Amino acid sequence: MSCEGCGLTPLYILQVSLAGPRTTVEAQAFYRMYHSYADIPNPWDRLRWCRYGLDLLQKEVAAMVGMEEWLYRDLESGAFHRSFTPELADKLAALYGIPVEDILDDYTLFLHRGGGDFLRRYREAKGWSRQQLADHAKVGRTSIRCWETGQKTISQKCFRLLAENLGPDFLSMLRM
């Protein structure tokens, strides 16, 4: 059918990408705060840096790695949850092309590395018995046994005490 002489004008639909929140003042201010990825001291801002770099929205990242949007939003706010599993951490790291250690705080990395299993590996690397580890960590031997065998999960509060009492080599081994 021809439009010539019928008075109709053809309609052309163009697809134009619209500027989203990632190009707003918030993103610009964020980039002014950190000049490079290496300047970012915390995991939640590293997540945001990577997301802005890929020009993605929080809901898009959440969908890509199979997590709830609220969980991803909380991660970028610095609130880590037990529902942030090692598998989700690995998926995010793979999406962003960065080491998983870059997006986890020390406690979450500890859980990611096996929690009590990591504690056992640390103890064995030091050549200590459970009692010796308990003495250095200033906790009971029964707690060490329960953590190492997976009967109990180390709380964030207990983890902080372990890190403080065992000294910097504990966290250094965790970050290796």
C-alpha cells in the first residue's frame, strides 16, 4: 500500500537509550570521591564502582546473578546478610571480573572460606592443638571444637574477638 497522495505520513520509531540513575549526580559524585578502584577501602563501594562501570542498575545486577533486588541494594549499603551465600559472591565477582575477596568484608570472607574449616586450617598451619588455639583466641576449647566441626557457626561478634586476639596474621591468612 502506498502513502502517496493519501495524506498519511510514515511513522518512524527510533530506539534511544535514556539516561538512567547511573549517569546522575549520584554516580558523578561517587566517581569524584574515588579516583580509581584501588582507592576504594570497603566492599560495598567496590560493588557500586563495578556496577556503575558496567552501566547497570541494581535490579539488573540482582537479576543477572539470581538474587533478590533488596539483598543487592543492602550489599551496596554495607549490610551483609547470611543469605549472601558464597555462590552469590562468586557470581558477582565473576560478573564484575574481580576477585571475590574484593567484595567481601572480613567476616563474610571468613564464612565464604568455610568458617570453622578455615579456623581448623589456620590452627593446623600454626601447629597448634585446639587448646592452644583456644588459649590464644581467649575462648573455650569446646567452642573451637564446635566451630571446627560445623556444629555451630561463628557469630560476627565472636569473629571480631578471634581476629583481635589472634592478631594480624589471622586476617592475613584469610585474605590470601
